[in-house]
Amino acid sequence: MNLSTLHAELVSCTRCPRLVGWRERVGREKRRAYLEWEYWAKPVPGFGDPQAEILLFGLAPGAHGSNRTGRPFTGDASGDFLYPALYRAGLANQPLSRHRGDGLELRHVYITSAVRCAPPGNKPLPEELRNCSAWTNRELPLLPNVRVYLAIGRIGHEALLNYHALRKSAYPFAHGAEFRLPDGRVLLDTYHVSRQNTNTGKLTAEMLDTVLERAKQLAGI
């Protein structure tokens, strides 16, 4: 099993009826700005460097971002905040992420999420998180060089703790928090790069830059 094989299997997943119905409905109805787009409207595979030392682990695809483009954090405000930061950190070859054929390449970084289908209101149900953890359990072992997990938001943080069978109370989420895990890897946290956080100043570019530099330092990059 390799990442390409796993991704080919993932995109046909229909395990969560509510998510299947929502992602496909959004793909049919579209947003006015994207009426000419053929929406991806399927589970969104991970993206990045298969030899990555840093894993970015988010929440779920955005309805009109990743669910439209088929790539994590691509085509919406979250990506417009995240990818310039990766570029500034030397982890991406360009600051923009618009669509799967735009030439974007990541270095030392791989991106995936706790849930692979866009959930209504960006809020997956506990059952949907459990269902999608089966993909996490298969995907993360295919990234053998990962030394640092960067959780993008609380849900990503808690999903990574579940993957490692660790108690949440022992690893409380907080922006900039840093935990050494039993397997020797490090878990870092950042507030989610959602517009709700970035437009209000809860998460600034400088705050994200600092966390990424720490991730690089810990990963030996």
C-alpha cells in the first residue's frame, strides 16, 4: 500500500450518508462565484511531500474550497492564509493555492485532516469523526519520516490524540502548545486558519509563522 493507492480508494468512500449528501448537494448547487466550476464533491485526499517530516492535520474540507478543488486548504480563505505562511517558511514553492493543476509543491510537509468530506457548518458529528479515523489509521503509517504533527485547530489535535490512544486531559489544546508524545514525535498546536480566527486577529500571520518555524526546528529542517 502507498499513498496513491490509498487516495484512489478514499475518493470512493460513502461511509457517512450525511456527508455524502452534503458534499454532493454543494457540488450541484454551487456558489455563484463558481458556477463554471465542476466541483470535486468527493472525499479530499491528502497532499504534499510523501517524505515529509512535518504533518499538518486539519479539520475537514471547506464546502466551496477543498470540496470544489479536491485539494486540502485550496480555493478558500483558509488556504489564502495557510499557503503564504508555508511559502514564507520555505515549505512551499509558491504562496497561492487555487486548483490542483496550479503547480503548487510542498517541501517537507504533508497535509491531511480528521474528516475527508466537507461537513455542514464545518461541524462533523462524533460518528463521522470515528468513521474517518479509519483513513487516518491507514494514512499516517505511510508517512514514515514524520517527526512533528502540527494540529490546525482543536478537532485536528484531538483526532491525533485518538490516533495515538492518548488521554485528551493530558494534552490540552492551546495555540503554540508543544507536547512530546510517547513515540518520540512532537505535537504542536495552532488555532485554525479559518476566516473566523484570522479576520478577528485571534490568529495572526506572525503567530502562524512562529509555530511553523518551531515545527521546522523540531523536525530538523
